Amino acid sequence: MSIPAPISTQPPQGKVDDRVFQTFFNLNCCCSRHPKRDETEQSHTLQERVQYLQRSLPPLATVFGERGSYDPSASFPQWQSFLSDRPLEPLSFCKNQDALPESSISVERRWDIDSVWFGATSLHAIRPPNDFRLSLLPPFHRNLSTNQVIQPHGLDLANTRHILFGSFNTSSVRFEVFLFFPGTARSPRSMTTASSNALSLERQKDLYDRIIIPAAYETISDPIRQEIPRSYDLAYAKSRAYRGETSRSFHLRYTLPAQDLPLFWQSVVRKANACQVATRRGDSIVYFQNPQLLFQAHDLKNTFARPSLEETLAVFQDTVLVAVDPNQLDIHSCWIDIGTRDYVAIGPGAYTLLWKSQCHNQLDRDLSSIATEATVAANHFRSFLLRDVGTYMSKAKPMRGFNPGHPEVRQPAIIRTKAYNCNKELFSVMYSDYRLFGSGSLPLLALDEGMIKDLSSSSQDRQRASTTPLTRGALLQAWEANKRHLRAISGLKSPSNYGVRKEVTFRLDVILTIPHTGLISQMIPLTTQAVHHVPFWVVPTKDINALIFTQAARLVLPLDYLFQVASVGAADPSAKSNPTETSVHRILGFYTAQLFYRLLALSFTSEQHLHYDNWIWLSRWRVRNRRPTGRGTKLERRGLGLGTAIEASGMLWIPHAQIDWNSGCLALETLIGLYIPRSPLQARLVSQTNVQSLTASKVTVELFLYEWLRQSQRAFDRGQHCKAEELAERVVRLAAEEIARAYHQHLLLKLRSYWSRVQTRAGSTVLRSLSRLRQGLEESATQVGRIVNAQTIWEVYTEAWTAFAQVEPAAGPPQMPRELPCWMTTRKYLPPDDGWSNFVFQHLFNRPSRPKWDGLYFLQLYRSFKGSWEIIQEHAGSFDDRFRRIIGNFILVTFNNDRTKEVGTKRSSGTWYEGKPRFFRIQFWAPYFSPPERDQQSPWNRVPNYYRRHSGIQLAPRPKVITVKEFHNLASAFQQLWSQVMRQPKKLREATPDEMNEICERALHHLVSLVGPQWSCESGLPCTLPWDLANRKQREEEHEDPFRVPIPPQSIRGVYCESKLCQPTILLPTRHNVVALTNAVESFHGLRAGVLKLTQWIREGLDNDGQQYSLLSHLETKQIAAEPAVQPASLLRRFLLQTEPPQRLIREDGDTAAEGLYV
């Protein structure tokens, strides 16, 4: 193959490539001095450091042994010695190299080509006899997913939709052929969803049925084409029929002869340019227009490895370039990676070469000075947690109007360079990105099975039962598989030579015109007194391997211990006596395992300082505050600062104060301020936010419950019945509130999930998320969480319907129809069995047969808390007897459900709901409020604090009686007034002053009438007290539930006409609503004196000393339990109550910054 002569615009790039070649591949370093730190004679060689560590460690073969082959707890007392007792002597590679018996050593070099990219203009580029293997339904993971500087055909490879089109072979190289669709990088979204660069199955169906398969049958000759499936459906069926396992897919491949490829490609392009695809907006676009080809081959180092570059390029010419037609290539879209491997070829033993981390800075400066027009972005990688060993990578940084990898750009640039250690191959595995201990889920082994399931449920937004495949058994197998690999490589008797590698990406047409033979071999000095030095260390392989494996052993041993404790915890007597302390220790152990496991993974690889590792390396760092209210501020976060220890001593040590050596876990003083960013590759399951959510919602509550249960048990044993009962009631209330909180979150997250389907149907840019749903989720998750009730659902659906009607005019007017929300009525729970609390208990917690949704998180909480009650069950009776009487105070709305489906929907044909999105067909249960008769029969002089409230005013002896129907009528009228004041304030401000004052006054009067019983007063406004629901005796069987389940209209007759309803109460007269309405009214200007007097009277008479009414709006028991006045604010409690990672708000004012509290 002959390459065209460089055009006039190429010489600048050729000159740059020539200088890069001479600079980057130079064996000597241009540093002005040796990378020798301020080291005294008192330093450790690698052998000395290994000996120092192994004094307190078991033999490596023992630590890396199979599970059960040794007891990791036996070495627990030595943890501090091998993790934290840093010697005064730093680790010195210089001293190690000076101690070698040789004064110089011969290093040989092998040149190679590692990767090839050809931007082809046609499949005709494949020359006979090389056939093309057409791919159908290739796996999604075969797509290109990493950002590349090079842009063949001007394509952003990682962000343009493409598919593996096929492959072809030259004499020794296999090329994969990708088909790119340039319009998808900027076209409107299609009707389907897929990853950022893959084709969905729907788009693949269009591609195969309308383009590729018809083109093949038009142009490919018989009998070859008869093997190709005639349709996408047939290909799909074939691919899923592999060994009869429909869950597995098979990659279909069909051979097309090279002579048929020109016509085949022409037909593909013609059909692609004519194929119309509908977008979500209903438009049609030419989705597959102007398809582009990319030939790609990787991992060719050994194929082209030769002593000189001239030989390497000659082999490349004879094996690859002769197999492609240069006239069918875009020569400016062709790139190759040229690399070298330097290694010690002969010697008395095996040697490993390792790049010196300090020399990379000079290399970076030299490369930046070569191509000054293009910015070079350099990354430095620390290797094996060692200070003086590191690798390097740089690549051209795209700028506005200038992308060095674009074929039309002529400014010279250094596309990509990298230098890495070849001994990484010793620690590579085939999966987990080739990294040993690469899975981020293995720290979960520090938790028990139940906690893993709880975390899984939490990470799935608690919308459904846990479906994680991450069982402890599977995780243990993965852990043992990694240890088995470690055991195998650490036990090698004959170590190998390992070199160092450099690699540069060149444009093909330029590098082939640069005459270079390349270095073959050279003698290098080993002493630090030499005039010149090389940028790599020469280390005996057995020494560096011993250090790496010993460093790994000091992390594997604590991890084995933490995992073992979680495994045998169920059999631990202390765990049985105090299960809560066990859960707390599991959480502390998990965070510790996260640290040790991440360090273990880094001890076998080279890694740059990534932002999600800041918590390990930095003591403090700051980030921009992205919260809506955070403009002009930053967030300061705290970490462990272990990078300082590495810089000081040459390798990893953990400061004494950061570990509680009695428990083997990170110290609470450290954990309480530690911010652990989530890795983008890490499962949400193990994120700090998810673990804190579990800790605050379950572990902390269990801690409070256990303490109260133990106190109650002791009180029962001592005969202190009243105190014991008070504590038992507190236990049940806290349990009920936290179960309710979990259900509130579940219900709202389910609604969000169903709304997202409506968004998908209409387009997320057209139909946005619901602010009331987001607000509800935030309010219910706080320590004093707001109760989700019928009002919440009503407000959510009001917002949802208004938004939906705007994008779907055919749906109807923006005013919410009376059919929404879809409230249920019961024929099963008729009076007198229509109490709401008992209904909730039977509906959610005590179904006659186990439902399929039995694994939901709120039910797991219920069973867990119920199990804790066994401590006092003999004295206090059944947990369910108490729980069923109060749960209805906290769960005030539920989904309709049955045994198979947790979210019921309206399905009746011929109704308003027919054809509507499922979100608008969801059925809900919610109660109506029945004013307690006891409150309406009490004389004023029996009201608590009568004399303080009386103030000499003459009141009627008994309150005004209000029936359920009258209450409902008032509440319905109030709901309309509430909407005008709270939801349409702008419209109300635009009304006349008289209209505005009338609406505000009526709304306030209606609310006062609903708040509670009223005693008429001759001097003015009636005296009103909130409903006193706590008056009733919770344990009496005959108590009347003030909340009732709506019954069908046809059942409301006779004696039930005034006392039963078929609709829930939407707006309850809670203190929260009283304050909200009063604040809203006072925000209007031009209020009359009468309205202002009424608001003042409400604030004074209905304030209730700042406390909630008995008609609750918030969950507060956990907050009360956590208050320092009740329990000392110990470090443990503060840690367990954290719901968000701690960070400090920094307010910037010019050059100064004021620090706030951790938020």
C-alpha cells in the first residue's frame, strides 16, 4: 500500500511528531537532578520494610489462605503495629537501587503497534480475499464507551450512536467494524430510550428490517444470502434460542464475500438516507442519515513487537496495509498507537522496571513545550500506594473551535501519550476493568444478610421489595475468588522480568513519513552518582512483589476479620443480648471495610487522584455549592488525609487517632465528620447517603426502642407498672411513626415512578417533575417528618393534572376533574367496624394470605420492631394489639391493593378513567374525620387549665355540637377557600380589596369552626380548643376511632345519614394548616382591621404553646428521643442520626471566607 505524500499543511504536524518521537522515547531523563528526596542514611530498602511489617503479620500464605484456614481474630492485637506504627526510616528506592550488586545493567527495547483506527469511506476498503463478517444483534457492551481525542470522520465516538456492524481479518489482525450515525449526536430524541451511544432494540429493528437486511438480499449473491435472517424478529428469535435459554443471547454473524461489499454498502447508504424515524414530538427525521464506518483493532503489541520501529512498520505494511484499499480510506481519519517496552533482558535474577513519579513532571514540561498551540492535559498516577512510583498519561485538550483529533484540523498537537508499568499484568484479572478486588460491593460483607437486604431496598427507593442478587454467599465467593488469585500470584517460585511501556498516538499518514529506526538496547547506570539517569527504578522482582503482597496482607487480614465478625455475629452471645449494639458495630465495620477495601484495590494498580477518593487522601477540600440557595458559597468537606502519610514515609500508614483499636473500626471522632463521595462506578447500594438512610431510619430507631424496652422490662420486674406502661406506649408510638415514615416514602416514590412514565410518554422536556411530590419526599424524610395524607395526594394530583392538560389538550380543561384522585369506599368494613386504624392494620400488615409485595421495606421494619417487642411481651401483651390502635394516626392514605398487586388502578371500561395514563387511575384509601363525641360533651370548667383560659369571660356551659356531615360540609367549603388563598394567591391579589378580605375572612372562620369544639362567648369570638384525640383510653376495646373508612353512598341511610360519609376529609384542621393559612392571609396587603384581629386571635388562642394538636401533621417522637434534654448527645447518637454526609458551608466575601456549621 502506498501512502499519499503529505499535503502542504502537514509538515507542522510532522515536525511536532518528530520532536515527540525523540523526546518521549528517549531512554534518559532530562531532569536536572536525580529524583532523590531528602533522605538520610536512616532509610529502609524494600527488603527492610518487608521485614519490619512481617514481624507483626502472619505468613502471607496464611493470610491469603482459604476461608476457615486461619483465625483472623488471633492477629487483632497486632493491627496497630502493622497499620499505624510508622517507622522513623522512610522507604527509599534510591537506597534499594544503590544496594544492587551491579553498577550498570543492559536494557533492551521492543517496538510495537498497539491500536489501529481506520476511518473508511466504504466497505470496499476490505480487499479480497478478506471476507466481511456481518453482525446481527451484537451485545451492547461491545460499543465504544470511553471518550477519545481522535475523531475519525469528525465523530465524537463515545457520544454518537453506533453499533458493531461486523468484522474482518487480515493475515494476523482482526478488525471490528463499527457503523456510526452522525445525526444522532444532535438530533431530537427518538421515541425510544437507550444509552448515550447505543441503539435501542426498537431502533435496531428499524436498522435491520429497513436497511441492512433488505440491502443484503438486494446485493449479496446466492447461496450466501439465504443464511441471513429475513427479518429482525427472526434474528431476535435465533439469538435467544441458544441452548434453549431465552435469558441468554447469542451474537449472530454471517460471512459476506469481499466482491459483493461495494454494492452492499451503496445500498445500505441509500436506504439509510431514506429511512424516516418518528421522534417523541411526532416529527419524522432521517435518523440513520450519512452512516460512517470505523475499522478498529486493539491489543496488537505482541503481534507487531520487533527490535526496531523500522521492522515494526514493515510488518504492519505487509499484514495490515496490504489488506485495505487506501482509496477507500479517509487518510486524515486513520490513527495508530506506537509503543515501546523496555526491559532487563539478561542478569543474575529477575528485575522489574518502575517509572519514577518525580520524572514525569519534567516529561510533562517537555511535551507541553513542543506543541504550544494545543493544551496538553496531563494525569499522574500513584502506583501501588507508593510515593516514588507512578505512571503518566497526557492527551490534547479540546478547546472552542479547535479539536486536535478532528480530521480537518491542521494545527499540530500531541494527541495522546502514556507511560505505565508492565508488572500490572501480574495483578490483572479478566473482569472488573482488569483490576484485582475491582468490585465495589465486597465491603457489604461487613454487614449481615438482613442489613444487605435493607440497603438494597433503600437503594431502590423502597418502591418494591429487595431484588438484589448480592447475597452474602455470592459476595463471599467473589471475595474468595480474588484471594485465590492473590494466593496464586504471591506463591510463584520463579519471578519474571517486567518492563516499562510508553505509547503515543500518531496520525497514520504522518508517522509513515518520519524515518526513525528507534533504540534497540542500552547500558544504564544504577548508582545515584551517575551523570545521567533514567526515569525508572530497577528493582529485583522478588523485592517489589514481596512489598506489594505484604502491603496487601496488612489490609486483607483486617477485612477477613470484619467479614468473619458479620458472619458469626448471629451466634455471638452478646449479639443476642443486645442486637442493636451489633447493628451499630456492623455499620462502623462497613465504613472501615470500605476504607480498607479501597486501599487494597489501589495497592495492586496505578490510579490518579480521583475526586471520589478525596476522603482518603485529603484532610479537607472544598467544592462549589450546587444547591439552589448556595450561590456564592462553597462546601468544605473533611477526609482522612492519608496522602500526607504517604508523602512523609514513602508508603501507606494510618494515623493512630483515626482507628478505634479496641473495636477495629474507624473512630467515631473521625467518622462523624467524614464525607465519602460516591464513585460514579459504585453501586448506589453502598453509597454513604444510602447507608446513612438505613442507619437513621432503622438502626437508630432500634437503638431507642431497645433502650426503652430494657427500661420497661426492669420497671415491670420491679413492679413499677405505670412507668413500664409509659415506656411501652413510647415504644409502640416510635415504631408506628417510623413504619409510617417508611410507608410515606414508599408511596411518594411509587407516585414519582408512575409520573415518570407519563413524562416518558409526553417527553421529559415537555412534562417536568412534580414539585409537590419532591416537596413531599423532602418533608417526609426529615427528622420531624410531615405526614402524607389526603391533602398531599390532592395537591399532587392538582399540579399533575394542570401540567398534563397543557401538553394533552384532548384530556380536558386544566381544572382537576372530580374523578381525581380516585378515592375508594368499602363494603367490607361497615359500621361499627369502619375504624380507620384497624383498617390500615388489616390492609397493610395483617392480610389473610401473604402478598407478593411482602418484602417491601416498611413491612420489613414492622416485622423487625415487632420482633424487638418480645422482651416485654409477657408483661405488656401483644405488640399488634397496641400497634393496630394507633397506626391509623400516622398512615392517613394508602394505595388500594390486593394479594398480587400493591398499587391498584381503576380499570372499568366506559368510565372517565378509560384511556388515561395509569398515574391518573391509581386508587387510594383515605379516612374522613369524625369529631369525637367526648370533646363535644365536656363542660368548659372541666377543660384542662380552665382558670388560665377563662380570664373572667362568660362562656356557654357546653360546646356547640357538630355532626360528621356538618363537619364535612364545612371542610368541603373550606377546601375551596383554601385553594383560593394558598394555591392562587396571585389571582386573589388582583381581586378587589372587598373580595380579597371576604375570602380571607371566610377561610379563617371556616378553619376555626373545624379546629375543635367551640364555646359561645357573649363578648365576641367563641372560645375554641383543638380536638383532644389523646383523651381516649388507647387500650379500651370500645374506644371510638375519630378516623373512619368511607363507605358507599348507598350504605349511608337511616341512622348513618349524619354520621357516615363516602368521601375522605381532604384538609384536616391541624396546627400546621392553621399556621400556614394564617401566614398566607397576613401576607396580603390591604387587610381590614377585622381580618387582622381574627388572625391575631388565632395566633393567641390556637397556638397550643407551639406544640402539635392531637390531630397530627408531623412525626416527632424520634426527634424528641434524640433531643439532648432526653438523651445526652453522645458522639454515637450524633453519628447515627446523620441523614446526609457532613459538610461545612463556606460563605465567601471577597478574599475572606466565613465558616458556618456542618450541614
